[in-house]
Amino acid sequence: MPDCNHCGAHVSEQFARVFADERGQLHACLDCAANAGIAETARQRAVNT
């Protein structure tokens, strides 16, 4: 099961397919980002890594 690279929480395979970056990294999940802004949070964290 995939994990969030930011907080370590487990996420579903479907979540990972939608929100992972091109390297397969998850920079935000439901536990560490607001639902409405999860894609934007993931993009910002990916740029900062």
C-alpha cells in the first residue's frame, strides 16, 4: 500500500494513481492536507523538494 511522503500515512492505490507526481511520490494526503486543496498542496511540496 502506498504511503504519503510528507506524513507517512497509508493511502489507497486509487489515491496514489490520482495524486502522485511523475516519479510516483505522494507529497500530500487526506491526513496532512485539506481535501479541497490537496492537489495544490501536493504541487507546492513537489516543487519545494
